[in-house]
Amino acid sequence: MSKVLDEVLTANQTYAADFGDKGKLPMPPGRRFAILTCMDARLDPAKYAGLAEGDAHVIRNAGGRASDDAIRSLVISYKLLGTREWFVIHHTDCGMETFTDDVMRKLLRGSLKTASVDANGWHDPGGVGSHEGEHISWLTISNLEKSVVEDVERIRRHPLVPGEIPIYGYIYDVRSGRLVEVPEATAAGVAR
Ligand SMILES: [Zn+2]
């Protein structure tokens, strides 16, 4: 068995052994809010936002971007499961700041192997690649505050998102663990 697989299954046994009443939790999030944030391994929304099982929806993708699929989840979150407030939380030192669509597409054309990065940028080891990367918008980030504002604005303007849901824009600082507001984003996300 793979080491990681073994570790995950062992950890799960320990978790499930002490599961308690959590098996009786209802499906709708008890604290009626949702967080859209990055998949970065350093971010633990349950810890940085004080969540327990059953509290809130956490939607994660590369960058915490307001992609069509993130909006799909947010719409389900309020329409069917009753959330009433949303957070968009990007973070410092995000990997999405380290490349562009062109860079990613070129790397994928080069090969499907893991690329390496140094002071001169990303490098592909070479091999067999694919042009399929051309068809994906990679939603990279060139300015962190701007990306939070853009995503809050996109969600705010979306025809399936009701005006009464406030959307808060924040940046999580990976060096301190603190959430820092992006006032322009929160202003754009104010409930109407
Ligand atoms: Zn990130």
C-alpha cells in the first residue's frame, strides 16, 4: 500500500472512532455561510475561520477564483442549502501568481510531467505533451488585491446571485495566519 494511502486510512480510523454525534448533523450548514478559497496546502479554513463539521460550506480551487464551477457551488449553497453570507479569500504567496496562461499552456505542450521552477521561471522536463491546455482559462493572478475585487464583483454581478447576500473579500497572510480585509472588495460585495 502507498505510504500516503496507509496514513490517510489510519488517520480516518482514529477520526471515525471518536465521531460522536456528528453523524446526526443536518445537511444545511448550521452557521449559514460559505467560503470560497484557494486549495493551497498551507490554508486550513476550518482552523483559520473556526469551523466545525456542519458549520459552513468551503469551496476550494486553485486560487480561490470565482470560476463558473465555483459560482455553481455558491448558487447551490444558498438556493438549496440556505447560506446567507459569503467570503472570497485569496492568500499571499499564491502559486497562481507564478505563471500565466501562456506559460501553463507551453509547459503542458512540452510534457505532462511535473515542471520545475527557479529564478528564471518554470521549466518543463520534456516528453509527450498536449494542446488541451489551450482550451482552459487557468485563472492566474497578477495582482492579489485585484483578483479578490474581480472575483467579488463577478459573483455580485452574476444573474443567479441574489443581492441580499453580502460578499466579503479577504487575503489570508500565510506568514501570520491572519485574514486581512480587501476593503474595495467588501465594498463591491455589499448587500443590496
Ligand atoms: Zn493559492
